[in-house]
Amino acid sequence: MNKLVLFVFLLLSFSLKAQLTEAFTDGDFTNNPTWFGDTSAFKITSSTAIPAAMRPALQLNTAVAGNSCIVTANPITLNTNEWDFWIKLSFNPTANNNARVYLVSDQSDLKGTLNGYYLGIGETNDRLTFCSQNGLAVTVLLTGTITNLNNSINTIRIKVKRDINALWQIYSDTAGGTNFLLEGSITDNTINAGNYFGFNCLYTVSNATKFYFDDIYAGIIFVDTIAPKALNVSTITPSKLDVMFSENLDQATAENILNYDVDNSINNPATALQDAANKSLIHLSFAQSFITDTNYTITISNVKDLNSNVMIADAFPFKYSDVINNDVNKVLINEIMADVNPAPNQLPACDYIELYNSSNEAVCLNQWALKLKDAGDTFYFTNITLQPDSYLVVCDNGSVSLLSPFCQNIYSFSSFLINDETTVTLFNSAGNIEYQISYDLSWYHDAVKVREAGRSNK
């Protein structure tokens, strides 16, 4: 849930029941709500180490090894409730470097004797663990099956639900977005009350600044009433299309071939398959091939999300052209939005790069790559075709929902941060430089804009 959606929801539901909400947008954790504990060990940050959509966030900030916790009052009762929060650990967690997120605790000192429930982030086998604590005794109630924390950087959004029958359900999105997958569920009612929510960080000196927390919600279970939307349609081959949706989908309706129809006598696909990793991506295969340079329209309808919300029928034009891969300077880096703090006028605070296909042919970007020199990151594209005279915005997963009102074609990676000065290189599938640009944030104030300062490979 991005910050805007989070706060709209909070305003609408605040009067219904006491709840905890915190996104640190005021740059302060001493008021509204008030956090206490080892407060000197934490700060509010807008560092580019975290996605633009998450700035500002709470960061552990010490110079020595230790065990620091920070808590706030948690006014909810253990009944039908939901907890939702975003967390980033910029290290591979171990027994000496991990986090506990206490959903409820009857004590404010999370390092001592207490009764409560917490989520262990990497303290056991690189997995999420859901635990109860009675005094100092900890019982692992559930070990997650989705999140693998054996990474140097771990960015996760976690959702926990508890119903009236004490059934706990743990969900996660390992890209930090809202495409949740079920880690597991268990029934437990051994603890029935708690007054505090908080974070308990255990760390060595090398990781004393590498814990980040944001977008915290604890209250009544949020019921999703927003229908999914088809965001874009990509031509993969003469008989295959990919459709990207705004959220994870119900598999039965997403794979129903009758929910997709192409004009010009192409009709329904032969198969519709939900991507194994990205549950918002659908692969369509047709018995007939598209005629080169012919205009088609695909109509999509009746697809549901995981909460049975049905999409509004929509239509997307597309054209298949002979795909090119190695022609240099067909695809340009058209625009760069870097280090957006504060947000630019009328746009969300998101880092992104915009690509433009300047040719009259479709370009398959499969295995093309963006290299951000100063960040040391290379990002590889899969299953995306850029149509002639069209644009593609590239961002991180958490920025898709923020940017979708402004652009139709979006491609996202799990993390995508752009420094205020760097060299960005676009490589084609043969490994050749398609386009390259070196830029400085100060250009924003110049008459010559970023999009006019590109340096091609010619």
C-alpha cells in the first residue's frame, strides 16, 4: 500500500475503531503517534537507500553493536485485526543480526520479560517466523514458506490477519509491494491482550544503520474493494501477448480464455497462463498469428483479483511488427527522474527512467539491460515489447501504483534507485550499447533538460 492510498484509507476508517497508523511523513516519531524506548538509536531518513515511495522512513542509526527497540501504543484488541508494515534489511540476517516485529506486547521493553506475538525477520533459517512469547520463553508457531532472506538486501512488505476464531494468516510481498502471497496460517489464542507495537533490532556494528521501517498499520481488517486493471499489453511473438495487471489475480478467471478476445478474426486465445512468479502477469497464446503491421484490439473482461473484485472491461490496441534486436539508437533514454525529494510538481515522488522507441518497428526488450554505473546495478528486461513511437516508464515495484495514473506502459524491478549523478547505459540483447547518458541533478535548473542531453553510441 503506497503512502497516498494508506492515508486515504486511514482517514476514511479512523472513526470506526481505534487503530495505529504511521508512515513518518511528518519527519517526526515523537508525536502522533509517540514512539519511545531506545529512541536515540533511531532517526527519520529520506535516504536514496530506500525506494522513493517509502521516503521518509524510520532507520536504525547507531555506531556500535547492540540491541535496540522502539515501541508505540497499540490501542487495538486481539479480535478481527490486521497488521501491515514495510521493512528493509540491507544485510543477510543471522542469529546476531535480525529484527523482531512485535504485533502485540503487554510490556514496552521488548528486550525483557513480556507476553505477546511477534514476527521474526531472519532469526531462524532465513525465513519469516511467527512466534508467541510468554515471559522469556519463545514458541515458534509458524515458519513461512515464501520469503527467503538469504540476500544481501531484503525488502519486504508483510501483512498479518487474525480473525475472530484466532486464525492467524501471514502474507508477504518480497518486492515490498502489495502482491501478497500466503506464508502460512495457524490458530492460536494463548495470548489475548497487548498494549504495544514495536521493533526490536539485534545487530553487530557493521549493520547498525541498515534497518528500515515504514507504512505501519494496525487495526480493523482492510477489505479490498478496488477492482484490478489491465495496465498494458505487450506483443511477444506473432502469436503471443502478455497482459500486465495492477495486482495479483484470481487464477481461475485470469486463465479463462473467454475473458480475452482479439478482433480481426483472431478471437480467444488457445491458452491463458498466469506467470509462475508474477501473479499479475498473464501469458496469452493464440492459434492464429497476427499479420505484420496490422492494427488489432484486445478486449479484456471478467478478470477478478484475490478478493473477487471484477475488473471493468477494457480494450487495448496493439500491432505486431517484425521484431528488431540489434539496431542501435532505435530506443532512446528519453527522460530521467532522479533523487526526487521533494516530489516534482504534479508527479509522485518516484525515481524512474522513460524509454522511447523512435523507430517505426516494434522492439523486443527481452534480455536488454539498464546499467546504473554509480549504483553498481544492472537490470534485465523480460517479456516486454516496445511498440513504434511509444514510451515505457521503468521504476521499482513500489512506484507502479503511483505512476500508473500518469502513464500506461510501465515496467518495474524489485528495486530501482537512481543517484543524483550517474551514467545510465541501455544495452540491447546482443550486449551492445543502444544508448548512454551521463547526467547531473543540477541539469534540472538548466535550459537544456535531461532528455536533450543524451549521448548516443554513434
